[in-house]
Amino acid sequence: MRMVLSRKGFDSSAGGGPSPVVDKRPKSLPIPASGGLSRTSYGDLGLGELAHAASRGKLGADDLCHHDPMFLANGRAILGQCGAAQTHLERQGVGVGDAFVFFGLFREQGGKPHHRIFAYLQVKEVLPLNGVAPARLAELAQLGVPHAIGVHAANDTVYLGKGCTAGSASDALRLTVPEGPPSLWRVPGWLRETGLSYHDRADRWREGDRLQSVARGQEFVADIGEREDARRWLAGIIAEIES
């Protein structure tokens, strides 16, 4: 089994600032859309005012966003990926039965920016969109999946399965250590043993189960196999998100 730590949402370069924590609940703001490959605005998602504040007025309710990942009311989740990030997922062998754990940059009112987990997706289907049946593509486009609305890259792929967003910004879902900076994480001890893609340098792994995460990148993969400690940790994270 593989677990993917997947970076999504606003940050200092994409959107202009952290996503907010509102009423103790993380509100991940999708990044701005480009190239006309979106039909969803921040206003459609009820995020217009939050996007305006987080972007310091550069974005608002009428601006289109890259609504991805998507979490539907029936407990389904959809993630689209392409380009180098999708190539990395393929090379790491990510597929059916694996899990995406989504994280992003957040800030509570009066607090400091930090990375935290805000959602998950357990993969039940991997769907390359190049050559997919037109009816299936139209179904995904109707839902507003950006990668189904128009071609982003030759390897556009959609991951579908069970998933949802977190109901609270609990300490259990915070990655950043209490004193910061955002990129210094507390991680479970087993992660150093399994490894995490893009984090091969030994000096990134600090004492006290701390990891200096890379500055950029979207998809970080850990092959946890059948490890009981890793699977227990993942199950606990999913339970915390669902609570």
C-alpha cells in the first residue's frame, strides 16, 4: 500500500496566502484557474469572501478556481493530476487501494501559517482521460472536474474513491511543529524507515521525529506496504478527518 501526502490549495505563490481556519474548521481554498479550464467560481463554492481576504483582494466570488480535489455530498472524492506530478505518481506505483492524504498551508485568525492535513481520498479507480469513453468524460465534466473540461496535459488522470474533508482543525491533523516554521513537520517515526519521495536527503530527517519538508512539489509518496504501525497511523488520520 502507498500513502501520498498531497499538497493542495492556497499558499504564498498560488493564491497569495494561507487558506483560513473558520470556526475551528479548515477551509481549503482551491488555487485560481487558468486557461479557461474551469466552470466553478469561488462564489459557487461559498468561498468568495474567504478567497478575497486570503488573496488580499486579488480574487473574489466571480473568479474561477481549479476545483480539485472535489468532495461530493455522497462521500465520493475526485482528484485530477497531470504533467510531472502524474508521472511521479505513476513511477511510484500509486493506484487502486492506495490513499491520498491532502495537506495545505493554513492560518487561524491571529495565528501563524502552518501546514495541516484537511482531507483524504481512498483510491477505488484510476482513470486516464486520454481515450476515455465520451460519456464518462461528459459525466466528469458535468461534475466540474477541471481535467475533464479540457486537456491540461497528455497524461491527464483522475483518481476516484471514498473521501471527505476534516470537520475540525485538530492538533492531530497538524503537520507543522508548534514553534514552526511551516516546513518543519512532526511525523510518525516509521516514515523515516519507509521513506518519502523527494525527501531522500538524510539531513532533512531531524531528531525527535521531525522532517524538514521540501519547499515545492505536490505529491510525496510513502510505500508503507503491510506495516501495521503505518496502517494504524493512516487509519487514525482518516478517523480524525471523519470525526
